[in-house]
Amino acid sequence: MTTEELRAAFLTGPLMEEETIRLVYSHYDRVIVGGAKPVRRRLPLEAHSELKADYFLQRRELGIINVGGRGKVYAGEAEYDLDKLDCLYVGRGVKNVGLGSVHPEHPAQFYLLSAPAHTDYPVRLMQGRDATPATTGSAGTANARTIYKYIHADGIRSCQIVMGLTILQTGSVWNTMPAHTHTRRMEAYYYFDVPAGHRVFHFMGEPRETRHLLVSDGEAVISPPWSIHSGCGTSNYAFIWGMAGENYTYTDMDAVAISDLR
């Protein structure tokens, strides 16, 4: 594929647009990624005709992480406050989902990840400070970073979504290196807090024939099960990772040595 063909196939483009919910459907494990940026009104999450469903979560589950100002998520008859880096899981069967901002001058920005679900799990909120943050990497390898895990076997339970985020420390630019694949599930990366004018080189492809995409703030990459998913920025940045597929185990991955990459 040429650069433009790669971008058309795997890069979503900007997901956050004022007063809009933008969704991208992938045939990889039927995952939907999206962004919502409500400003002065509540945005309803509706079932598009392509889903052939009466409502969005009729056969799906949903993970939501706020990367903007303070927001509100309405799920069924309940209302939840989400500050930046807070996560809300909404299980199958919840009919009415809406997203709003508390302060229009500093609107919320909600990243959405949805996958098919075979059973119901309850709605659950987890604040960023409760997401078992773990620091890993080092300044010597330019990958000192903090990993937050929200939706996984030992956190918020779900059918198949596994979801969290990573924040790189100042002076660090590499994520997920050494690289790995996990052919039993796909993954999506949403990049945020990328400084203006900077970019992230997102590396993908089979380990012996890698490619890259130049990614801007607020864009996501759909990573196939056969692909590595690593990145290097021109500055430090943050990203949300989300997975779905056959295997629910967070540590299920096939490591690739740096010396074996081509």
C-alpha cells in the first residue's frame, strides 16, 4: 500500500468535532471507535442504520474515556460525572446514552470504543486515580511512561473490551517498544495531548515488513490482529489503547525482538 492507501484504510482522521459524535466502524472484530465533543447541548448516542439495531447498545458494550474538560454521561436513568482521564463502562442493553459538558468554554472530549457483547455487565465508573497506574520504562530508553488500566479482568468487567491509556513523561517518546502482536484480538490507538505542530510516527505492519503512519492529535489508528502497534513522537504525548477479540487476557501477546523488525 502507498502512504495514502494506508491512511485511508487504518487512520480515522480527527474524531473530535464540536457538537458531534463521530463514529468509525471496523470489520476487525466489529469494533466501533469514535469521539464526542458536546459543548452546549447533550449529544444522544443513536443507532445508525448500518447496525440494524433498535438502539446502539442492543447487542453491544461501550467504553468511554474523557480526555477533555469535565463532562457528564447519561446512561439509562443515571447520570455520571467524568473528569479528564475518568472512564465509564456501559453494558449491553442500556437504551438511552447521552454525552454532555459541564463548562462550554472547556468542553469534555469523550473517546468511545464499542464491541459486540454476548451478555450484560453493569454500568461502572472508574476515576483515573483508581485505575491502578503503573510506571514503567526509563529515560535511558526514552520510554518512561505511566499505564492506566480501566476495563480488564481485574478492573471493570466486560464481555470482550479491554481498555486503558498511557501517558509518556517529558523527554520520552517511545511506546510499546519492544513491539508485539496479538493475533487473537485487534487494537485501536487514540492519540491525545499531542502538542500543536507535533506528530506521532505510528508503526504498524507485520514484524518483518513494517510501515508507519503520521498521526496528529485527536486521531486514532485501527490496528489489525497481525500488526505490531508501536509509536515514536516528536514530543511526549498520551494515547488510549483499546482491544477486542477472542482473548480477554491483558498479557496475551507475542513479543517481537527489536532486532527482528524489518
